[in-house]
Amino acid sequence: MNRLAKNAALLAAFAATTALGQAIPDRPEKLTYPAISWEVPKAKDAKVVLKNKVPAYLVADPSGVPLVRVSVWWRGGAYLDPAGKEGLASLFGSQLAVGGTQKTDAAKLEDRLEALAATLSSSCGPTSGGIHIRVQEKDLAEGLALLMQALTQPAFAQDRLDLAKKNARQGLERRNDAVTSIAQLQMPALLFGEGFFATERTTAASLDAITREDLLALHASLLHPANLVVEVSGKLERRAMTDLLNRTVGAIKAGPAAKPSPKVPLPEFARKPGLYVTDKDAPQAMLQWAFPGMRRSDPDWYPAMVMNHVLGGGGFAARLMKKIRSDEGLTYGVRTQLGEGPYWRGDLTGGLQTKNATVAYALRLALAEMQRLKDEPLTEAELASIKDGLVEAFPAQWGSRQAVANRFADENLNGWPEDWWLDYREKVKAVTAADVQKAARKLLDFEKMVVLAVGKASEIEAGDADHPGALKDAAKLPLARLPLRDPLTLKPIP
């Protein structure tokens, strides 16, 4: 059959299929689609409790590829770092999977994982960490056994630790290389203060002070059933997987040094709202801002979430993106985020990169859009579009078995109700224009705003000749210079 004949056959088949369904409309907006029937997954359907009371979330994919992913999470992270040994939790997390075990040295462990076509990884962040293996279904028992070796009998090989410390130090040395990395150092200090764990505290001296014995001690304290949460997804049979977990993770007992991790501490720092500038000779500046936000449990959370989506959380449909990027061409992207605040009140943050001279103008544009949200209620059309987008995009957040299992485990680790999301769509649909305006007035308080600009200070502060206006006049806040920090000591550079 020649190409012409093939094309004709395809068109005929398409026409026949269409005739059984709907006629082809003359305009794309006239297309109709059947309603999508989808229910939010329920944690209780996935949850099992192991013999030692460790919760596990099992999400099977019976018809998927024959792979299984197992993660064992723990509560405890950088907030547990002892004074003078900041960076310990991060090193512990990185070395748990790569430092070998008491039964198998690091090189042999890697060889065996490669032979199984399996991957083993681990990490530890500010408040929690985890170890993960991805393995073929047929090798699950051996793969989980290797994960258990690393989790319960780590060796923390000295040569691997030395290399990790060397690489970490090189990372410290690059802290002042870019305006983005400088902002990552400066902004948390403005929001939480110098001594809080959410502010970067790792120095060259604290890295040098960390020993293999410190990693072993942290491991011994964390390995307590009360600290653990398990998630499993992929090609699995629930009963068999539960039995396997009970023989492995479910058999973990608290050792003499193990204890439930203490609660995550709350920040006590009193913020000073203002315009802060850090001088860095760079062609582009980083502009960031933060307002005190709320926790996800706040009754105004859903209106605030919709408001954030309208302002800067909705991608190219967001007002800040339209105004600052599309209309003015000042940046490649601008985004805002409403922090969920699992342990304390979150923040409403935002940021963008632009030329040094256009920082003040970009900030004025952003504040004007925020003020418009406070002054003018959304039109019914815009509100409906935003809410429809949030509701229709929601199922994609649960688009894989791994995403479902991870969501359940994450909610457990952070202390949220397991089935928080069951009525998400109904609560989004219930938000009104008045609710959004109320949330904007509540959160977008310019007198409580912290603004940070990192770039060539003289140009940032002077503003743009094409759009006259100095930075000091962009908001009624005090203006102050914030010195760069020494990358290895974190002390301000005079």
C-alpha cells in the first residue's frame, strides 16, 4: 500500500471512530469531553502498621513495570546538629547509603547493587531524612536486605567521609559565586536569625570537627521505631509486602542510645521589616521578599492559597508573571509561594531576577499588583478560571503510585492529618472573591515585609533612568546594606 492509500485508510478509520462518538466541531472551543471520575486516594487504604508500630504506606501498581521502590524515612535532621558540628545531619544523610555496612564494604555494596540494576540513595534535611531503594520485583528481598544493612549497620567508611567533607567544603567556598546562592544565605538570616537551624550554619570549622564517631552516634540516637515511616510503591502484593516489611523494618528495636526525636524548635527571632541590599558585582540582581504567612490549618488557608495562585503561584496565568515578564520584559520568571508551615507559621514569599537598575521598578510593579488584590475583588471570570485550574490540576499531584505513597508518608512525618486532601476540591470551589480579598488584606501587609536585593548595590539603589524611582522610595521601609559573609566562616565581611 502506497503512502496516499495509507493516509486515506487512516482518515477513514478516524472518521468512522468519530461518527460513533461526536461530530467534528468547526471550532476547538466547541469540543466536549466526558467528565473525569476520580477520587482522592485515602491513606487508610494504603496504611499498615508494622509489628513495632512503624506506619507503612503500600501503594501497588499491579499492571505496571516490575519495579518496587522502598523508602524508610526518619524524623530528625539539621535541627539536631550539636553546636560546633553544624552540617552533621547532612553528612550523615549523604553517607548512610554510600559508606558501606558492617557486613559489606562500600565498593562491594555498589557492585552488588549494580548487578541487581538497583539504586540505593539517602539524604537528610532540616527536619527529616530517608533512605531509598529502587529494585526489580524479582530482587526485592535482596534489595531490601541491602537497604536494611545500610539503615541498621552503617560503616561510614572513613575514606568516603573524608571525600564527602572535602566536597562539602568546596561547596562552601562557592557560596558567594552567584546572587542566587548569596540570597539563600542572607534571606533565612533575616527571617529566622543567626542561630536558628533554618538559617545556614555550616562552616569550614564545623565540617572539620565532624568525625565518623559523630555519625555513628547520630545514627544510634535516630534508629528508634517512633522516628520511622515507610512508603512502598510499585509491583507488589500487599500481604507479601507486609510480611517482608515485618521481618525487616518491623523488626527494628530501639537500642540503648535510641530515642524519639525531640520536637522541631520554633523560631523566636523578631524580624525587622525593611529593604536590604547586599553588594555583589554581577550584571543581574536577585530580588526576594517575604510576608508573615500562616499554617495550613488556618481557617483562611484556602482563600490565601487561591490569592497566592492569582498573584504569582499560577505560572504564566499569574498577575505578576503577566505584568513583570510579559508586559514589561524585566525578567524570565517571577513566582510566589505560600509556605504550609508544618511546625510554625509559614511565609508568603516571592522573587525574581532582573537587571540591577530595574530592581526598584520591578518591586514597585509587584507591590502595585499586591495592592490591587487588596483594593479590587476578583472578577467572577478570573476567580472561576483560577479555581477551575486548581481543581482540574489536582489529580496530577497523585499521578503515580510513588507520588501517592510519598504524599501519605510526608503528611505523617510532618504531623498533618493523613486524609487532609480528601475535601481539597470542595474547599477550593467554596472560595469567594470576598474571601480572596480578605486574605490579601490579611497577608500583604507592606509594613511587615522583608525585601532582599543582591547585586550591584549602587545600581540597585539608584533605580532605572527609564523608570525613575530609587529603591528607598519603592516601599515605606528602612533601607540598609547587608554585608557579604565570608563563605567559610559565615561572618560578615567588613
